[in-house]
Amino acid sequence: MDRIVLHVDFDHFFAQCEEARRPELRSGPVVVCVFSDRGGDSGAVATANYAARKFGVKSGIPISHAKSRLHEVPDAVFLPADFAYYSGISQEAMDEMKGFADVFEYVGKDEAYMDVTRRTGGDYKKASYLAQQVKNAVRRKTRLTCSVGVTPNRLLSKIASDYKKPDGLTVVPPGKVAEFLEPLDIRDIPGIGGKTEKALAEMGIRTVGQMRSVDIFELQQRFGRRSGTHMHNAARGIDDEPVSEREPNVQHSRIVTLKRDSNEFGFLAETLGELCRDLHSAVVKRRQRFKSVGIQLVQSDLSQKTRSRMLRSPVSDLEVLEKSSVQLLREALRDQEKPVRRLGVRISELSEAGSQGVMDSYF
């Protein structure tokens, strides 16, 4: 039986949630922003609808830049992000989708994987009909559109869900994989960024079809064994990773805009300590332990740097969290040139804490 995997991806999710709340916004550009505590237009764009994207407004750019690009558009709207509201909408949508899946994997507020092999009997016509049912059910429940890719594996389904956005449905059965991938731009493959794209262009590779003709050993020599193997397999639509049950709340994080841009260790470490204490209170409240600690640095040009480490065993100890975060900060600052604008800390690999774990967290 052919495996069938759906990837469901919501279109400009945060902005679409705002349009569902205020339907009159659908006719013009909508930009959802994360304003910093520096006041004014300080902060970055979280997402923008397609009307705003036509003017070059996209996630991650400064709010001031977005406003300058839309300054001649009278009906453009800039809204502060309402993450609690978006989480509620996401939960409603995910609850609807779960009923259509053999195995449901939550990825984030706006995307999920669904293995539907058993209930479709490996039949792609049935899978296409099922995918449309998912889209209809989500629209009825939340008034949101989503794009769905239907293919033999996770990688292909993620590529396919982005193929006909917004509100798309793309079905790629096993016999059509090579034909589907051949003309795609290499940036359509998840994991290939700007630097890799430039390096591939120097090799004369701009499409997935061109990359498929390159020997795997040449790719590994140029990009490393792991990345080279990923490119080789992706160009052929190969991905054996199964869809695995996963629920929301797989991590906790805190991030803050600094009072000033800086790469001074003492100043950043002090802020990091405050974030760790706030994050630890959430761990204690939820009676949880964590096994992975990570930090995030958003630099002055809004590029990001992350560092993370896995602990030997799950803990709920504040001192461990603080020491691990500070050590990661030291590592991140070794080659730091640009000043840091925002700083964050994250814990993941969560598990329930027994009574001893919760008791330990108070000492």
C-alpha cells in the first residue's frame, strides 16, 4: 500500500485570524506586528497577508520599513500580534483536522502533518477527496483557508502545500514525483537557504532537476555529508521519516527586546537571567521537567543566531537552566560582530515532573 501524507499549512495565519475577526480587513493589506518596548514603530513584522506582500512586506522586516512600503496605500492596517487569540483559533482548527487522520503530528500553530494511508487504502483519489474535506471543515469552523499537499512523504507534502498558495490543494502520487520536482526552484526545497542557493548557482544549479543530475559525492564534498545527502535525496523526493504523534506545547520560551542593542556579555547575561527565572516559574507551575535548553539572538539587522544543548537527564532546576543558558551565550558571542537587538531562551523535550522533581526545583 502506498503511504499517503498530508501537510496542512495555513495561509498568512496571523493576518488571516485578524481578517476572520474583522472581515472588513480582507480587501486591503494587513500587517501583524510584534512591537518592542522601545515605543513608536520599533519592532518587526510577524506576518502579512498577500495584499501586503505585493508591496514587499514580509515576516521579519522592521515595522518602519513595512510602513514606508505601504505609505501610499490608504487602507493598509498595522495590528499588534494577539498570540492568545491566534492560539485559540489554531486549537479549534487542529481539533477539526485530527478526526481525519490515522496519525496526526502538530508542527506549529499554523501547520500539521497527517498520515491518512489506512483510511484511504493508499488510494490518491480518496486522499484528494479527504484533503478537500479537511479544507472545508477548517473553513466552516474557523473561517480560515489552508493549503494542503498530498504526497507519499513529509518532505514532498511540505513542498506541495506551498505550490498553489493561497487556498491550494496539490496532489502528487508516486508516479508523478519526478515530473513535479523537475522544474521547481532549489529554494522550494526545505532547508536550502540563501547561502546554499548562491553556492549551487556557482555550480550552475538553479532547479531541482539540475540538482538531481549532480553526483551525491560532489554534493557531500561541497556542502558536507549531512547537507549533501539531504539535497541528493530531496531532489529525488526521498524521505523516510514517518508522521509521529505530537501535541502542542512541546516547548516554552521567553524573548525580549533589549533596552539597547549590545553584544556586551554582562548586560546580556543579566537579561538572560531574568528570562530564565520567568521561564522557570512556568515549569514549576506546570509540574514539568526539561531536557533541552536553547537561546536565541536576534541581531541588529534582524538576522538570527541560535545555540542549544541537550542535558544528560530531564530537570526542573533553575540553576541548571541559568548555567546552561549563560554557557550558550558565551559560545554565541565568541564570533559575534553585530549587536544583539532581542534575546530569548527556550526549553524543550518536556516531560511530567514527579513529586521529587517538583521538590528539587525549590532548592
